[in-house]
Amino acid sequence: MTEEFQRRRGSGGCHDDNNNNNNDNNNAVDPIPPPTVIERVKIDKVYEECKVVDVNEVEIPIYEPNATTSNVIDPEDIEDVKCVSVKVKEDTKKCKIPNNRQVQLTFEMKIKYKVDGKIKEHVEPVEKTVRLSRAGEEGLEPQCEIFLECLDAFVTTDEEDNPIIILCIGKLILFKLFAHVQLLIPAYGFAPQPPECPEVLEECPEYEPEWPPYPEQF
């Protein structure tokens, strides 16, 4: 066997057309059957959208309110700080079109964080304005979807060397322009009946631990 043949064989230079055809047949996906009916539906249709992903660094003063020299908290005394949860404060979200080609979102984040085992709360206002070219067109309405996540928390100092807590909040915001429209869509008729609901039994459930019970290997 020559070196050239070995090289071609190792790099896939030699091909078996019959084997390729067999592989294609094995990997073929069953075609989707044609729809049985055309339905007329009314749904929300998205005409334009964009997303914003960023991180808010929320500053929390460590000093107690109305602190004096006698009740100032020493940052070195803080052993553990953690961001526990974050959500949009109820009734604070406003999504509107302030000007043509602009969509503006304002809301307040309600953050729960823990300092040395004590749960505390903080409310942080957020405002974001983005440009969507069709904003302001008649019939199109704005929609804003907000997804928040606690990322981290730590103790540091501000520009004036005052100790503060930083809460890192991840934000994913989806801006959309939509209209409620009537469309014709292919369908397969009504969905079948759902299965019977399982009963709630007052007994311990079965235990089926995942295997292996170890961290993934990378």
C-alpha cells in the first residue's frame, strides 16, 4: 500500500458512493404530511423586534440609614453577601412609543439580597429606549418582555472610597412591534382530547436519582 493511498484513505480522499447513499437513506427524515384544512385565525403578528442584553451594577450603601460614627458598619465585618432574587415590581412596567421610531421601557427591579444571613430588599428604577424603524406606524403596538437574573454580589468601594455592596443583575429585554391580525394557516384540524389528569396521592413519590451523581466531565 503506497504512502499516497494511505494519505488519501486517512483524509477521506477515497469515497464509496454506495455507502454514502446508504447513510443518506438512514438519516432521512420522514416528510411532514400535507395539512388537512386551512384555518382562519386571529393572532398577534410580530412586525419588528430587537433585544437588549446588559448587566446592571446596582450600588447599595453599606452605612445604615442616618448613620453616626457609633453605628457605621465596617465592611470588613461582612462575611457573606449574596443576590437572592430579582423581579419586576408589580405595576411599574410601562412600554410605550414616545416618538416615531422609538420604543421606551420603564420599570422597577425588586431585588432581594442577603448580608450575613439577613434578607434585605432594594428597588432600582430602570429606563431603556431603543430604535425600531416602524415604531409609530398606525396599527402597530409596542410590547416589552423582561427577563432578569441575579448574577453576583460583592463588597467594594465607590469613587469616594465609601464601602458599598454591588449587586450584579443580568437583563434580557425583548422589544417588539405587533398587530392583532387575521391569517390563513394550514392545519390538521382540532387537537385530540387530552389524557386524564393523574390523581394526587397522599404518599411519598418514588425516588429515581440521576446517574451518575457527579459533575460533568469536560
